[in-house]
Amino acid sequence: MSDRVAEHVGALVRRLARHLNRRISDTLALLLRHKSAGSLGAVAGFAIAVVFVWKYLRSPPTRPRRSAPKRRVPSAAADSGGAGTAPKLEVSDAVESIPLTTGQIVRKKLSGVRKMTCQILGVILEETSPEDLQKHATVRLPVVELLLEIAEHCDLYLMETVIDDASEERVLLALESAGLFQSGGLMKEKVLFSSTEIGRTSFVRQLESDFHVDTNLEIISQLSRFIRYQLYISPMEAGQIAPNVYTSSSLEQYFCSP
């Protein structure tokens, strides 16, 4: 259709050009018969105008540009034969699916805690009584990495009630063999020993601990008025002791729970 229109336009342009040629020839002949300065100037001006008109008529007509058709991106439903749409993963779901590192968990649980105190028996060691320490001392492996992270986050002190000096040496050797003194956050000087349970209570208060961990419910109850947070380690559910006291079966269980 557009080609036929262009041919008609071209034929009209050619007829108009022949018509102008005849008119121009007649006009030039008339002007040349009456020669004068004004006539020659008029002839020159008329000739220039004719040239511009001629160039305009000779220029080919411009055709409208055709826009390229837009490509359609096939949807997930089209690729799957219309069986259904692809599932969308929300950003919040993706973030929640990423497990936290031990360091991130410690920082979250101990937010605002600058100093922490922790009993050794039944929490860090497998042994649960001072009498057991007279024979052996065994570090619970699940707490090693956790204690190292806690020692990097805050000022950590370990404490225990012992019967004799040999028990102290046995505990220090077990902690050192487990690598707890290698990072620099926890040192032997921060492992405190007493001969009575009351002595451990005094240590916690003198250090002005923000967070204390213990297996003795009596000590937990006595310190609840003075310590910001406490964690009571017990295999049995103790119920609500105080608003600032948490209960867990182990130290690592408390930090792994949401």
C-alpha cells in the first residue's frame, strides 16, 4: 500500500516539474526581451527561488520509521506449560533460613552484658561435685567454642568450690588442655576457687557480674536481687524462679534456643 502511494506522489511531482519548466522558460524569454538592471536582478532572484523549489521537489519523500516489535519474555508459567507459577522467595524468609554463627548467637543473647561469671562443675566440666574433682576433671567439648566466643564478647570469670589444691590444679589443667586459655580472652587468673558455696556467692557480688550461670538454686535465689541476669542449669524444669532468671538443661542449650 505504501509503495503505491509513493508512486502516485512521484508522478505528481514529475508533472509539476514539467509544468514549472514550461512556466520558467516562458518567463525567462519575456524578461530577456526587456533587458534592464531591475529586470536582470529580478531574473537572478527568480532563478535562485526556482533552484530551491526544484531541490525541494526532487528530494524523495521520507517514509515513517517503523518501530521494532517488542519481544515478550516468556513467563515461568509458559515455560512449564501453564502448569503453575514459579514460587517466590520472600527476602525475610531467605534471611531467616540462614543459620546464625556462634559469635552472632552470643552477641544476641548477651547484648548489654559486660561481665559474666560462670560455675565450672556441671556447666563446663562433666563432673558435678567437688569430690569428683579429687579424681578427675573432664571438659565438656560442646561448650569449648561457646566459651571462647563469650570470652571475646565480655569479661568472663569461671569459679568453683574445691576441697584441696590438687583439685584446683586438675581443673586448670583440664581447661588448658581444652584450649580455653589460648585465645587470650580467658586466662588462668580469671579462674577462681573457694572452699565453700558462700565464697562463690561473694565472688559474683564483688565482681559485679551482669550475668551469672550456676547449678545451685539457693545461690541463684540469693543473687537474683543483685545480678541483672542469671541462668540456672538444671536437668529438671524449675519453673519461674524470678523475672531475671532463665532455666536451661545446659549452657549450650540456652544459647542454641531462640
